[in-house]
Amino acid sequence: MEQTHFPILPDATLAAINTVGEWLAQDDLSGSRQPPDVDAVILAGNAVIPTIEAACRIAAQREIPLLISGGIGHSTTFLYAAIGSHPRYHTLQVEGRAEASILADVARAFWQIPEARVWVEDRSTNCGENARFSWNMLKERQRTSGRVLVVQDPTMQRRTMATFARVCRDEPLSPQWISHPGFTPALQNGTEGVEFSGVNAGLWPVDRYLSLVLGELPRLYDDVNGYGPAGRDFIAHVAFPEAVTAAWIQLQQDPVLKVARKII
């Protein structure tokens, strides 16, 4: 995705953003360099190329099913743009197609995952449906146990895991869900403004990433306004570490975030 320049931020603000971003990008495989010992991979539709490729890579290496979940939703155009601007994937047809169908083409054509191991769920339009419809497909294929890797946009990874936990809360048997966003984004100040450190191709524009991160936290609250059991009951209870709460307070007070882009 095309990167736009975002104003330089104070070091304390960057540290707070990265604290929140790392926490949202829940990674049960952090620090491991070996392909994970899992029985299947679920890739929830998103437009983050390193995340998409991580799911495909693991499914190909392990020779296990790759269940891709995603219909046409409010963010599908971002995937169209990401695929259209990619040096390899741009040859794929995207307009009017479900996210899962496009990503299945990526998996088959560019990662050589056989048709029989690419399972397509192309009706879901939000995180809750991703989890519910994926779980239904696993049950249909008698994959209700073992270890299943869940891969999602890093900004939505923790919510997605809480959604799978909520969907399977009353099930007599369900897999051990393993969380992995493919990579953990981090921001730094560059010569022209805030930029991603390390991996920076196929990512969000910085301002969109900031908007997603800061808009995500209130959804995870377990109160009348949040998605937790005490609110809309979309997700299982999520506990907030003190460091994340402190970082959130820091971000709400930052004048650059308030004035420059009115993100908060």
C-alpha cells in the first residue's frame, strides 16, 4: 500500500503506540523460527501482504489445510489495492470478488498449495462471521480438535482470537487456537516523518495504521460500550495489561495525534 508521510512524533508517543500495537498483534509464536506444529491454518481476509504470505508459507511448509475466510466487506477495497500494486500478485483479477477467492488464488498460484488443501469460506463480512463460519467449516470437515493457527491483520489479531474463544465457548470440543499475525509492526521516526521499521512493503499507510490501532482498543473493553460479555458479547473477556492501559492514556493526551490527523 502507498505510504504517506505522518508528522514526527515524540519518542514517548512512539513507544506507547508500539506497546499497544505489539499487544494487539498477539503472537503465540514470537521468537520461534521453526514452522509451528499445527494441523491447519486459518487466514482471515485482510490486506496486509506480510500477514497473507506468512499464512501461505506455513501452510505450504507444513503441507496442511489453509482455510481462507472472507467475503466482501467494508475493507475489501484495501485488498484490491494491495493486490493490484504488488509486483507479483497484480496479475490476479480482483474487482467484485470475495477476499477469500482472491487469497485462494494467491495460495494456489504463487505458493503452490494444492486445490484440495485450500478451503474457501467466502460469505463472512466481519470478524465475528470469520470466526463463526470458519468454525462451521472445520466442523463440517471433522477438524474439531488439534492445533489450529489463526492469522489475521495484526491490528485485529487479539480481537480475532477473543472472537474464536467466544464462538467456541459452549462447544464440547474445539481446537487449541494458536495466534500469529505473521509479523509485529513497529513505528519509528524517519527523515520525512513516522515510518514502519523493518518490514515496510505491503503495509498500511501510517495514518491508517494509527487509526486502526487507536480505534481497536475500545472494542476490546468488557463494558456496556465494548464487545466483551458485559457489552455486545461478541468476544470473550480480554484482560488489559497495565502497560497497555498506560500507553493508551499517553496516546489520548498526545497533541500531535489530536491536531495533525484528529485520530483520537
